[in-house]
Amino acid sequence: MTHRAARLRLRREDLGGPVLERVVGAIAARADLPLDRLSDAQIVSSALVGVALAHAADDALAVEFGTDGAAMDMAVGPLNAGAGARIVADSALPGVGPVLERLVDDWSVETLDAGDEVLR
């Protein structure tokens, strides 16, 4: 069972990145993630803010966090239709591939009733 840990609304990348990174660190510590997974979570959050704000369906991006034992999950949205998979692809680095796909255990895209999406 996932317990809701926090929710943020980001509007600006220049402020959203540092705030999101700190919140991710606090929630990862709360979930008792090992140091390497904490680093992965912070890299993922930085990669998300860099591309997800451009695909936000509203003027802001909601980021929700949950914890489940020694695991953490994150939901980002609402996103424009088709944006979830594009964000994962846009996180690619030369020679590495999609950063998000490599650093998370699992990701999925949920379609909302309005046609918008949430990236988990």
C-alpha cells in the first residue's frame, strides 16, 4: 500500500528543479532508500523538471510522491496527451539512452478522463 508523502505544484523550472531535488531527497530518506537509489531519484527529478514543464496541460505541473516500505513513487501531471512517452524519450543522453527508463524500476502513463496524462 502506497502512502501519500507529498504534493508539489511547479510553475518555473529555475525554482522547481532545486525544490524538487530537495523534496525527493527528504522523501527518499523517509523511505530509507540506499544512497545510490537516492542519487538515482534526484537525477530522475532533475530530468523530469527539465522536460515535463514544457508538456504541462495547465500552467503548472503537479508532482505527487508516495512511499511504500523501502520504495518511492512519483506521479507527474497533468500532461498534454502523448507527452508521457515523449518525456521519457526526451530524457535520453548520447551514449546512455533514456535516463528515466534506466534509473527507475518501472514507469507508466495513465490517461485521465479529460484526455490528459500522468507519468508515474
